[in-house]
Amino acid sequence: MVFSLVFEGMKKRFWRWSHHAILAVILSLDFYTESIEMDRLAPLLNHISLAARVFYAGELCQVASFDDSEVAGHLHVVKAGQLTLRIGGADVACVDRPSVLFFPRPCNHTLIPQNELGFELLCASIDLGVKVQSPLAMALPEFLVLPINDGEPMAATLDLLFQEAFGDACGRQAALDRLAEYFLIQMLRHVMAAGLLKGGIFSALADQRLARAVTAMHQRPAHPWTLDELAEQAGMSRARFAVNFREAVGMTPLDYLTDWRMSVAQGLIRQGVPIKNIASAVGYQSQTALTRVFTKRVGRSPTEWMLQA
């Protein structure tokens, strides 16, 4: 009798504990799933081959010029010293503290030391999907100058970058390139969170309601989205959604969707995916339909673009 009572008590406590534990796990999974669903940056990064290659690290005591002949942007991390940034013959910034000079697209620019001591920096070429007209690359401003504060997460990554740059450990170049890519993502997080990106798709991503619709388009380019469905994703009326989206992005939701699909298609073409398979992956019922829209938007047929990519 006593054993039965004790056993029943233990069983009740076990089920109470199990119930709370299971509930906690479910809530955690819900939070985790929601976080992933609202990751505004991930879909943009998933459809491009984000790449960075560090090509210089050290002191620079002379003028350094970079042109736009490469299909790549540039990242300059200034660790110490003073310099002037010149673009198109005009001095646009004076840098006298640890800072990042970020050029998401090819851009003619010159770094000029302000004194004979020069400056210490690290330089990398970067690819944010310019060749496939990625919204990430095209919506960013021509350049950004970002001071680095000691307490920021980016500062710790920069410390690692410079440790690798001036060391001689095995795998140095690979480590530098991967750290530079990670730093790029940190920097994009920073400028998005700080509201430094005001135009284009970043304006929509800064709005919680519009961001839900944009993220849905990014995650599911093959879905036959309608304006009504996108408005429902945003939790807005059809008319209000259309007006707000156009004011934020500068184009209609369906025009943006088409551009996004073309960017995804270009990325798949570069990966060697057959064009007939790409059509369904980006929301078109036939290769002919994709070719027609692609040619109108890009100016060349998919086959012609592939030969020149």
C-alpha cells in the first residue's frame, strides 16, 4: 500500500516535469523557427556565392588606386594612420581612426596617405553577386565608411584578421578569406540594425510587415505569388501593401519579384544548371516563358548571358 502511494506520487511528479519540459522545448523550437523565418539576410546570401579574397595587408606610404575593371567590390580595413578617400577626383572622406571602407560594387577610388607615416590596412576583393544583379549588391550605396569601435563584435573579427595577416601559420590565405567573408556578414548585420541603409530593398526589410512579404519572396521564388498573397504575408490590405512597398523599394512588389527571380536564375546558370530546370525553380511553367522574361529584363537570352558570364 505504501509502495503504491509512493509510486503514484513519483509518477505524477514525473508527468508534471515532463509536461513542463516538453512545453519548454516546444516554445524554444517555436522561437528558433520564427527566428529563422525572419532572418532577412539569409535568403539574399543563399542565392549568391559570397566571396572575399584578401590580397594585401601591411603599411602603405604611397597613393594606392583601385579601378572598376574587375567585376568585384573592395573592402579596406584601416587599422592605424590617416588617409583621404578620393572618388571621381573628389575627396569624399578623411579617415583618422580604425575604420572600414566598403565598396560593394566595382568603383574607381584612391587612398591617399595624409603624411609620410602612411597607414596600416588590409585589402580584400569581394563578390556580393554583382554579376547576377543581386539585390544585396545593387541596393547598397556606392561606398560606406564605418568607424570601428572597440566594443563591437566586428572589432574582435578584425583582431583575428590582422593576427592571421601578420602571421605565418598553415592555411593563412584560406583563413584570411573565410574571416573576411564572416566580417562582411557582420558588417551587413551592423548597417541593417543601425538603419544606415535607407533605400531600395533594405527599406522594406527594415519594416517588419514588408519584411515578411520580401522574405517570403526570397525564400520561395518558385511560388506563383500574387499581390493578394504577398499582402496577406505582410498582414496588410492589398492596396496599402502595394503603396507602402512601392514607396519603400521604388518599384511594385511583382516587379521586384521578377527581378529577384532573374537574379536567382542567373546564379543557377552560373552553377551549370540546365535552363529547362531553372524555369520551374523560379516560378515559370516553361523554358520559353523564362527566356522571354529573362531577355526582356537582362537584355540577352539565358544562353547568350551564360556564354558571357
